[in-house]
Amino acid sequence: MASQGWEILLLSVASEADMDLSEELLELLQENARYSTDDLARMTDADPETVEAEIERLESEGIIRGYQAVVDFEETERERVRAIVELNVTLDRETSYGDIAERIVQFPEVQELRLVSGDYDFDMEVEGDSMREVSHFISDKIAPIPEITQTVTHYHMDTYKTRGIVLGDHDEDDRLSVSP
């Protein structure tokens, strides 16, 4: 009988250790998804096989959904236009926020979509090759969705920090000097 108690205690301790490793790995991978398994093992004091197995588990359970590079488009030749769009909706008995979101996320122009609290319902981030393309997408594809009652579009002018990473060289003061 006493050995069962120890087994449960050991399982509990092992689960907490796995949870701690999971949390550490998630933080480290968000910081830099290019860390090698050996780097992650060194930083978490775990062996590489355990780290690799834990990452595979996190991926298979859908906790880690993908890995992406953070690109500073200001430093490239490619011109991209990004906009944040506030969406207000009206729900009926048959339609939920999830139903509306399911329709909107199907569009490749939609980079992010969040249900938010406050003055509007959804916060949507859209990307296109020009302001005209983004405007047409919103007016032709998003605004006609029956439950959407209002859209307000804010175009990105400059990005200084994204996903915790500071972009570009924004130290330059491009104001004209004025002397008395």
C-alpha cells in the first residue's frame, strides 16, 4: 500500500518537472526558434533527447503551431502594406463570434485576428502589396459579411518593435533644424 503512494508522488514530481521544462522551452523558443537542441538542453539543464521529445510532444499537441522569421521589410526591396482593422459585429441566435472568425481567417490577406474587449469586437491585421489592395480587400471581402456592421482601418506607418524584437535604425532624427 505504501509503495502506491510513493509512485503517485513520483509521478506528480515528474509531471511538474515536465511542466517546468515545457514552460522553459516555450520561452526560449519564443526568444529564438533557431536554438539548437544542444543549446536548449544546456540552457534547461536537460539532456538533448528529453528536450527533443518534449518539443515533439508540444508540436504534436498543437501547443507549438509553427516557427516564423521576424522580417524587417523596411530593410528589403519588397514593399508591404499592413493595416489594423477594427471590426464591429452584430450576432444573432445562430451566429457566434467563432462562426464569424472561422470565415475571416480563411482569407490569406488576414495575418492575425483577435476577439477583443472594448469599443469594437475583432482586431484584424491585414497585409497586401498596396494601400489600394488592402482597401479593396476590406471593402470587397470583409465589409460585405452580413454580421459586420463597421470597419475602421489604421495603416501601419512604421514598425519599431515586433514580437519583442526591435527593428531598424530609428535613432536618426530626420526633423529639420530650426534656428532663431
